[in-house]
Amino acid sequence: MKAQLLPACLLLLFINCAQADEGLPPGVLRIDGTPAPALRLNNLDGEPYDLAATQGRWRFVHFWASWCGPCRREMPSIQKMVALMEDSGIEFVLINTAETEDEVFTFLGTVVPELELIPLLDSDGLVTEAWQPRGLPATYLVDPGGHIRYQALGGREWEKPVYLSFLRSLESRVTATPAGNR
């Protein structure tokens, strides 16, 4: 048993060291820059949102649901992060996955009553399906040109300095469009 665990542990150590060398915080993965799927939804107030219309800035695209335990634990951290990053050029987009307005409203009032953002509603789950998260919560960082550059699966303490520094550094990062995406 120990002989089988050793290679797995070494692989995880290698991956974590490689991410540390790239300056990525724990749990944030570099993605190849594939174009972000379409994202056109209404928010909880019924106002339309289109990700393509917000090109020219970094977007923090976050999928969540009220029934998801890690989402419930992470959302207060996102509320704090949004307040700490209000002067940044990053747009924060929160997408509730396949729940009713009442469920979302109740969740927000109970878990994050001070949240300044109005989440988008993916009531039928089709936008979430197009983005293909492996689970919830799932966060994608979309560059100013509309390409996914980073992903975080599972809950994070987004208000911690390591994540805030990383997010603040995004605006200064040069993002070349992969040859296949031109």
C-alpha cells in the first residue's frame, strides 16, 4: 500500500511545486486559453448580462449553488474579496446554477446579506453545462480577450492575501492568444 501511495504523493508534490514556480496560489490552475463559452443570463433583478460585451477587462466567473456545502462556506469569503477588490479592474460574475429566484434570494439573505453583487440566474443549467465545471463551486478567470486563463475548483478563501495579490496581478499580465484561437 505504501509503495502505491509514494508515486501519487510525488506527483502531487511535483504539481504543487510547478504551480508555486508559476506564482499561482493553491488550487488555481493555468488553463490553455480556450475561448470562454457564451454567457448570456439575467440577474436576480431581471437585468440582462452578456460576458462578450464586457471584453477588455479580466472577469472572475464563479458558478455556485445554495445546496452545495463548499459554496455555502466560500460565499462569505467572496463577499469579503469583492469588497477588498472594488477598486480593481476585475469584473466579478456570480452564477447560480439551476435554482429558483426564491432559493437564491433566501440563500443570499441568510449567508451573505452584505453582498454587493447581484448574481446571475442559470435557471435551466444550460450555461453551466456549456462551461463544464467538474463540480461546484467552480471559478474561471477570463482574460480581457475572452479566453479562460485560470480555473479554481472547490472552495477558496478568496479574501486571503495570496489570492488577492494574484488577482491584482492579473491586470499586468500579458496574455498572448494561442495560435489556434486567433
